Amino acid sequence: METSRWARWDRWMRALHLYTGLFLVPWMTVYAVSAFCLNHKEWFTEGLGLAQKWENVREVEFKPGPGFPETPAEQAVAILRHVELDGPHTIMGTPDANQLVMIRMRATGHYRVSWLPPRSRVVVDRLQPASFYAVI
């Protein structure tokens, strides 16, 4: 009698484990495939051409005058106003004497504005829109 009770318990546990595992297999497959794609995204972005790229929009000569601000935050505002992209922005990295890079996000597109003081140039790049496949 003791063995039949354990046999029923064992049969019930095996069935529970089997059907629970079958129920969870689709989710585990989705997690496995998505983790593989996220860990090896270079394989997909290069092979299918899904990578977003910066496209050079224009280069403008910019020589700051005597009233040009000293702090990078104020410099960024003046430079963005000069290239007619003034508004909310982010300064990328640590500004130094060689360059000041700003990201300006707009509804019409995202822009990277780089000021290169040694060359007296401001380079404006625009991020190409993402394709449907890149979003997926």
C-alpha cells in the first residue's frame, strides 16, 4: 500500500512536470532566440544592412568672436544657434580644446553637431531613419 501511494505521487509529479515544461517551451524559445540576437547583433546589422548611420548634412565655418562664452554649455548653445538647431541638447563626452560634440534630438531627426576649433569648422550630421526591419 505504501508503494502504490508513492507510485501515484510519482505519476502525478511526472505529469505535472511534463505538461508544465510543454507549456513553458514557447517562452523559453523566445527568450533564447532574442538573447542570441541581442548578443550577436553585429551579425544581423551588417549582414542585413540594418545599422543606422550618420549622414553629413553640412559643414559651416565658425570663428568665435570676442564675446564667445567660456563654458562648454554656453558654447554649445551659441554653436547650435549659429547652425539654426537651437533647443534642448546633450553634450557628448568631455569637451576639450580639439572638439565639442552635441546631440540635438528633434521630431524631424536627430543631429550630431561637432565643433572643431583647430579647423574653425562646425560639422552637422543627421542620423538616418531606422528601417522597419531595424525596429523589429
